[in-house]
Amino acid sequence: MTVFAVEYVYAANSTETRNEVRPAHREWLAGLAEDSVLLASGPYGDGAGALLIFKATDEAALNSILKQDPFAGAGVIAGTRITEWSPIIGMLAGISA
């Protein structure tokens, strides 16, 4: 498995929609965390986006997962940056090994 850092950039003026969809988004995330697919997630302090850490076989599989996010369906994600990541030190170290 590979670890990926996923950065969401939220669409401008999407706060109201995000607030409406957030419960479904968090329920979706909780299910992925239970399945050990999502390792960590949370919004940035400025509210402009979020960081999510996933474990997936490859980027294509990760993209399939991300399409299921209720935030994606609601159109509140303006941009996504996906980066393969190799945690070396700390709680997530060795996960991609």
C-alpha cells in the first residue's frame, strides 16, 4: 500500500453548502478510517481547505475513493492536490512499507 497526502481547496463561497454536507462527509470519512483507508484528516485553520492522509494501492484507486466524497458530489472542492508520501518518523512511519 502507498500513503498519499491529499489537499483539498474549497470553492469560494461554499461555506453554507459545506456546512450542510459536512455530516455526510464526516460519516464517509469515519467509514474509511474504520477500514484503515483514511489515516488522518482535518480542515486547515483558515477554512480554505483540508489535508487528508490515505492508504491506497495506487493513485487510480485513490481517485475512485475521492469521487465518493459527499463534498465532491456537492461541488465544494475547487482543487485537489495528491502527493505520494513516505512517512519516515512519527506515528505514521512505516505504513507504506
